[in-house]
Amino acid sequence: MKIYRRFIQELNNFIYAFKAYASRIKPKVEYNVPFVCQFAHSDHSELSLKKKLDPKDDKYWFETGAISPERYAEWAFTMCGMASAAMALSHFKNKDIKPVVLAEDALSHNVYHEEEDGTLSSMKYREFAEWIGKYNLKATVLSRLNVRGIQFALTNEKLVMISVNPDIREYETASQTQKGGHLVIVTGYNKDERTIIINNPSGFVSNNTQIGHTISLKVFNKYYAGRGIILDSK
């Protein structure tokens, strides 16, 4: 079964890449995607990641849809995918669904699992693609997705959730050799200027890496893991 799934995935990668190279790409695209932070408050992304604010002590915890500050704290550092999904739902469906509400629902559909030590796993792509369909979004998982493929998706009015090294926020929390580990939404690009634009659910307000963060392709490729999920309205 694993070999079959791998074969199908590689086939999907190839078909998508062929379509991207054979199609016209717009010179630039930028969508105004409503921002959703994975932390309780936009300013608290930086405070939490710099260990100046413990999430369980965040007075805005309830704004994430969590049932308690303790449950919010359990999700805070791992729900970048749910904040990204919330942005896509707001963009495509005009729905305001809190990230922890999405996370708890995703957990019940095996998009996450609880580890033996009580921590929550990272998001599972295939399960995510199946689960998000209940919200009338179509998700296409690509384990090999280059910049041209990202541009092709945005040209066709789709969004792309991509895997990146967390340090793309211009603050080091991970090894420079780490591939992936964090999910963001690509909201635009400019071919002539060779830039990519992202909404980063754990970006910092202080250095403008949160909303509409414009990155040169040279810097982007340093952090990009080369895989993602194409999101579109059903």
C-alpha cells in the first residue's frame, strides 16, 4: 500500500509540474488573504517564541477557541497548519473559524495524534486533505512542488500552504539544515522582482514577517522544503 501511495504521489507531482511548465503564468499575483495568528494575539507570537510569555498565561487564550488556557498552550506551538487553514477558509468561504476549534476537529479525524508524552504530533498531509473537504475546500498534496508550481496555483486563483523552516520569520528557533517544520500560506509573487509573498501564522509584527511578508526567491529557497498543499474552493 505504501509503495502504491508513493507511486500515485509521484505521478501527481509529475502531472502537476508538467501542467505548470506548459501553462501561462501571470507576471505577478497578490491576494489580500485575511490573517490568522496561531497564537492568541498577533503580538504574542514573538513573545511566546522568545519565551517572554508562557501561552498558558496568555490572557487572550479564549480568542483561539480553546476550552482552557492549558489546552491553548498545548496547541499554540503546533497549530500553524490550522491557522493557515483558517486563513484559506476566510479567503475562499468568508468563514471565521478559530484555529483551536479547527485543530480539535482535525485531531478527531486523525490529522494529528496525541503522543505518549501528551504532546501533539505535527500535521499529517494526506489526512488533512481528506478532512478539509468537510469545509468545502479541495486540497491537493504535492511532495515535490517548485516555485513555478506555486506560481501556477496562484495564477489560477488558488492558495498554497507550504512547508518551510521556521526561521523564515527571521528569528532562529531551528537548525539551519532543518527541512520544513512549519506551515505558511503563500498569498502572492512577483516574477520580475523574483519575490514570494506569504502570510506566516507565527511571524513577528516587529519585523514585518507576519502579514504579506515579501521574500526574495534566493532567501525563500533557503527555507522552503519543496512540498505543499494546493488549496481551492470546491
